[in-house]
Amino acid sequence: MKILGLDLAGSEKRKTGVAILNEKLEARSFILFKDKEILDLVEKERPDLICIDAPLSLPKGRKSLKKKSRIHFRKCDRELQRLQIKFFPITLGPMRKLTERGIKLRKILEKKYKVIEVYPGAAQDILNIKRKNEGIEKLKKGLEKLKIKILNKNPNGDELDAITAAYTGWLHLRKKTISVGGKREGQIVLPKIPSILVGNCLIDLRKRVFLPRSETKFWIKKALKDCKFQIASYKLKRPKFLDIFAGSGFIGVFILKKIKNSHVDFIDLDRHAIEQIKINLRLNKIPKKRYRVFLSDLFEKIEKNTKYHFIFANPPYVAKERLFEVQDSVKEEPKISWYGGKGGLKYIKKFLSKAKTYLADEGLIFLEIDPFQKKEVEEILRKNKYEKWHFFEDQFGKIRWLKIEK
């Protein structure tokens, strides 16, 4: 198997990055300039798939880039916008020449070869590796983490983008990609975006934050029933929620979708989590007036007089003493999102020592814990002078979460 990746330049005077990737993920890369050089290489290598980083079609209703038109985006371009992926419109300045060259090459190549349009920048975002404008060495290391063996010791950014293009093709042949856009107008092939569906919420996980577990999804739905009862009982017109240790933000997004007129503040200490939360809020079309997002160590960035009706907390709670029990799939996720130190109580202690200050009089706290922490958590609650709490089981019959009243 042989895959050819092209990071096509808009002009034959500029460098086009070229990569040839085999089934062992060994990548040869180099630079070409002329269309003839590219076509000669294709005839020599006879690849199974050609992956071109360039627009290979025009928007529906547009026959030429030379004539002015109000049509600027293809369906696949609008899909990139929806997925919060940055790109240049194909009708913008230098992109016009690139589009014309890409379409010309596609028409020649597709007579004998399978050709797809790819976008290395988008692939790099989805694969959670750096783009070349963030550092060539960082991009190279990111590709090597994907087990790609880069044979050229000093590849430039164009070559690395070409390798990314070829790798997208490698995934495509293994049915590990998605195609955005319409077949007639033109599609862009992207690596599959890691995501889950929670109710009617699409939760994107491309930033490799902590993956929401089924136990959490289970108790969130139970807790929201208590919230709705509380909202009705106290006639709360604009209930205020806090999603702390927010991770992907799925708890808060789910709340915003399920609770009318709700407002949610999101807090996390991890910058990647903050980026992921913002992506998921936009992806689920949540109006900006309904949320705030804070990069903060617990309540550090929250105004002192802020009061929440409901606080949801899913802190890192894996105990140092129980690391031997942790599944490999969990260890692959950021340690900051699951490791809770001695007894797994480091963040639970910090949270409970301050949470009451930010809870409204009629408020409730919902906290996820490890089943083995029940006794220690009760001691922490008493020490911080909480008066009422109740533990609940998850769907597997294990103590998993508790509801705390002020």
C-alpha cells in the first residue's frame, strides 16, 4: 500500500510538500515545484490513494473564481465552521490560485487514480497535535507520537503537512475518517473526531480531556430531577449553576440544554479543558449570555459574593493507594483530570472547604466520589459544618455520588 500526500502550493514557483507513506507508516518526504514533476512522480510511484491539501471543487452555483459572486463557501467549508476548525475561504486572495491549481490537478489525476481532498490543519486539530505555525519541531513530534516514522531527518513545514495529508489517507483506507460536505459539490476527508452523544448534546473530545463515564451520565440525570423540583418549589426564574472540574464541559452543556433559562459557570484548571469547553458550547449553539468559562484553581477567579443555586462537581478522586486498579484507558487521559493524591481526597477537601460560601441558601451541591471514600467524605463534611447530605448509588449498585444541602 502506498499513499501520496500533497501540501499543494498556489503557484509552481512556490514549494509543494510531498510525502509518500507506506502501510508501516514509514514516510518519505521532499519538495517539488512544477505540475509536471508532480504528475511524473505519480506515474512513477502509482499510489493507491492521492491526498491533496487544496480545495478541489467550487461552491455549488459558482462556475468560476474569476467572476464576482456572493457564493464563497462550499457545504464542507460550512461544516468546518460548525466543527470550530479554522480555515481560509477558497475565494480569499491567494486561495484562488490554489483552488484553480487543485481543481486542474484533480481533473488530470482522477482519470487513473483515487483522489481525495484533505486538510492537514484540521487533521492536526482533531489529532490534538500542533500546527506548523506553532512550531515545526512540535508538529514533527506530534506525528511521531502517531507512530509515523519520518525518514527525512530535517523536514520542513510543507513536508510535515504533506505527511499529515498522507496519514489522513492512511486512516481513510482503514475507515477511520469522516467526509464532510456533499459528494456532488465536493468533500473534505478528516480523521474521525472523538466525541460522544449525551442526550441531545454532542460532546467533542478532540483535546483529549477526561472522557465522561457512564456512571457520571447516570447520576447527572438523577440530580437534574432534584434541580427541577427545587426550581419549581422556589420559583427560580434564572437558576444559576456551577460546573466545577468541568473537563469537557458536558455536565454544564447538558444542564443548559435541559434547564430552561439556566445560566452556567464552568471552572477548570487545565487550559486544554477550557478550550474543549468553549468548543462544545459553540458546537451545541449555546448563546454566550448563558455561560461564563473560567481558567481557575477552584473558586479563585469567582467573585466573592457569587451565589449558585446548584453546584456540580466531578473532581479527580483516584487515590494514590489504588493506582494499581486504574484501567489503562484512564491512565492514557490527562493525570490532572483523575488523580486525587492520598486517599483521592486532595481536591474533594479543597472543594468542600470553600463550596458552601458560594452556595445560595436554598442551594444544592452534587458531588461524585469513589465508592471507597464514603466514610472519609462524611468526616470532611462534618469538619466543614455541612448539616445535610445523602449518598446515592450508581447503576451498578455502588455508592457514587451525594447530594449536599447548605
